Amino acid sequence: NRMHLVCPMNTSPHVNPHKSGHEVWEEFSHSFTPAVREVVEFAKKIPGFRDLSQHDQVSLLKAGTFEVLVVRFASLFDVKDRTVTFLGGKKYSVDTLRAMGAGDLLNSMFDFSEKLINLGLSEEEMSLFTAVVLVSADRSGIENVNSVEALQETLIRAVRSLVTKNHPNESAIFTKLLLKLPDLRSLNNMHSEELLAFKVH
Amino acid sequence: FSDPASNLGLEDIIRKALMGNLEERPE
């Protein structure tokens, strides 16, 4: 009987012990649904995304929503104060969340958020990078890999061009940014394992 | 647990959000 939900996409990590597992899950789902809808709205605005087959649009969103949310909500992880702000607006320290059962994923999220924020990207750069995260041709279940790959390459070229223009003296930024992609995959896998543990409980 | 998105109910939310505009369009 797990009593805490340590994901910041929740309003609070505290779970009402009188609620059933199903009710807890419904409440959590209600909490993260608006953020997922925002990811879908963002995807719709990526030039070319709506031209992909409906099947591939759904597959990309299913596989990449978590990673997009990690990028969009990196600022919830305050590296300096070692706190996490939940959607309800309250901050919780790492120690508190650890005591509630948070594991390695929490540390990895802090590491990722710190490195991403330290790149000092503009809103436009971050937005284009987020599009690259979402449009990845190697996600499972893609039926028209060539179309997704072509769109991904266009988006990568756009990010490179923008980052090179905005940071002419920092040639490594684009490389560092691309290296965030495998980091996100790794976080996604860890997150799936945590979800499995949650469902099993 | 090969498809965490489906287990989360994500696919439903995604499909509805993707198709939402079509569904809301008046006949």
C-alpha cells in the first residue's frame, strides 16, 4: 500500500489512504491530463507534424510525451535548493521525497534539469529542441519511418541553425543538446519501470 | 509492460486531443 505519489505531475505526493487504488489513479490522471493535452497542442503546431499519418502522430506522442514533459517542466526541479515543485504549487525537498520512496529517477531528473537549464537556451531554441525530442523516427510502432525521419532532419537542421546563430562562440552547445536525447530515453525507461512498480503495488 | 502509454490511459487522452477539433466541428 504505497502512500505517496512522488511524481511532480501530481498536485501533491500525499495520497488519501481511504481512497482505492483506482480512485488514486483517477485523481493522478486528472492531474496530468492538461499537461498531456498541451503536448498534443504543441505537436499540432510543429510544421509537418499533421502531415504524418494519424497512426504515426499517435505513436510519436505516446512514446515521447513523457520526454517532452521532462523538458517543459525542468524548472520544477530546483537544483540549488534541492526541491521539487508539484503541480499544486508546493515545494518538497529531496530528502522528504526520498523518505516518501523516491528512488534513482529523482536524482537523474535533477541531473538532467541542471544540465539542460545550464545550456541557457532561449524559449525558441527550447521549443525547437522539444519538437526534435517528439519527432524521433526510431520510436516503436512507426509505420512510415522515412516521413518521420525527413521531418526530424528538418527540425534538427533548424535547431542547429538557430543555436549556431544565437551562440556563435559556443560551438559545443548544439552537440550537448543532441546528447540530451539519449539522456531523455534513459529517463523515460526509468520512469516506465517506476510506473510498473506503482501499478504492481 | 511494453506499452506504458496505453497503461496510463495516455493513448486515449492523445487521440481525443488530436481529433478534438474534428469532433467539435458543427455539422
